[in-house]
Amino acid sequence: MKAVGIKNGKGSADDFFIEDVPDPVANGDHILVRIHSFGLNRMDIMQREDRYPYPLLPESGKILGVEFSGIVEAKGPDCKSDFQIGQRCFGLAYGGAYAEKISVSESMLMHMPDGVSFETAAGFPETYFTAVQAIHLIGDLQPGQSVLIHAGSSGVGQAAIQVARCGGASQIFVTAGSDTKCELCKSLGADFAINYRTCGKNDFAEVIRQETGGKGVNLIIDLVGQSYWHRTTAAAAMDSRIVIVAAMSGAIIEKFSLRDLMNKRIWLMTTTLRTRPAEYQRKLRDVVVEKALPYFSRGEMKVTVDEVFPWGEVGNAHKKMESNNHAGKIICNVSDA
């Protein structure tokens, strides 16, 4: 089959090329999928540059890409699920989605809802798995609690807004980098969207203080890290929870005091997804199927697709992601069918 390779194993977005590689095989409980579309994620950029911050599992392989949509082509002898040859499916992988085919455990696949395009489905798994993990499995959101989501216009941020809304959040605050992105967040269910570039004295912590009567928020989903940290803890309520999903602005926090957590009895939790074992991924898939997939099937949860590229232009797709000049998912089509 053909797959996206990187000249010399690492490099810039200009170093991508299409190469011939051995076909994957559906062994054990794996299902062979012919890929129609795959989604881009920031981890792909870091892996392309050989600076991925976490140890990759052997299943990750050298081919980039962790989310995809396509058609079931073959089933392994140990498969027990109801997937049938020719059915549309979408799912999450440890790697290998920048290719014509992928072999993935049936426990990481989902049936594509009727009426959903391959492009939209390819942008669902990584963002919604991450959002459901942070809000429900780790953050334990309870109906009536308030939520703050940083980087609200990112793929994960948009998913988190909708997961929180459908999970019964009383108030949803987000931060984003432009008025257009803030309006997008509001259209997805955010009650308050703060433009961090222009907020000035109306800092997000102050907005939250005013809108919650000084109480703060119960759950914070943090994708930003260092540059927001002190304001993030200031925005937290007593006995609140902070779930760190990413550290886009940096991971080193100066003048950090444990008292910032202790004074409010804040629970601080961190999480990753790609480095989790297969059994955890299966458990999370089941929660996603329960907490998000029904809403997605009915159109009550959405994936915002910013732009679709043919996979031969994957370098341009990476450049757009690096520019931060997008709101939503960037998708590549392997097939035009």
C-alpha cells in the first residue's frame, strides 16, 4: 500500500512524501480498514519533528496519524464484534492513519452514524475521546457544575464544550484567541467566551469571579499550561478539579506554590491518551459510545471541519496547523470515493 513518509525519518512539513510500504494484516482481534480520511493533530507535528514528549508504544509505528474513517476490508480470526465487511467505520489508533489501510483493534473502532461524512467522522475520535476522558473519566463532571475550558476553539476544546453541555454543566466558560473563535465557541454551547488577546482588564479569572459571584468554577480543562496557570488557579472554586490535558504554552511554571492548590483544596490531575494500554482505550471507547456517540448521531454534537486537503498535500495541511490559522479540524482525504 501507499503511506505518507518523512524524508530521513524526521523533518519539516516539506519533507513529506508518498511511499510504498507493506500492507497491514488483520491478525487476532484486529480489523483491516481501507482509509478514506484521516485527521491531523498537534502530536503529529511533534512526532514528525522527532520531539514527541511521551514514550511511544510499539503499536505506534513510524507512520503518523491516530484518527481515521473508512471501510471494513477484513476481520481477524479472534474478532467478536458485529463489524461486517464493507461497513463504514471510524476510530482511534496508536499510529498508522496516514496511509491507505490500517489494522486496528476492534475495541478502538465505532460504527459510523448514517448521514455523517467520512471527513467529519475522521475528526471525531481523538478530540472526543480526549474530551470525554477529561470531563467524565478524570474530571467527574456532575450535572449543575460549572466548567472552564482553555483553547476552546481547538478540536479538543470544541468537543469539550459540547460534552460538558450535554453532561449538564450549569455554566461553560472558554478562552480563545479571536472574536471569531469566541463566537464559534458560543455557537457550540459556551456561555462565556473570553478573547485572551483583547481581554485586557477583563481577564478570564475576573470574568469568572464576577459571573459566579466569587465562587469560581468546579472543573477546569487546561490545554494551555504555563502562561495561564496562576489565573487558572485563581478561577478555581473550593474543592474544584483541574485536569491538565496539554501544555501548549509550556510546562515549567515559575513561582508556583502548593498553597495555590491547598488553600482551595483543588484536585490537580493530569492525563494522556495515546500512551494508555489497549484495555483502557477500550473502556474509554465504551464511555464515548455512551456519553457522546448518540448526540453525534443526532447532530447534537458536531465536528467543525476547518479544511479538507487531498493527502498528497499533507505538507500544506501541516503548515496550516502550525500557523494556528484555523478553528476546528484539518482533514486529509486518502480516497475521493
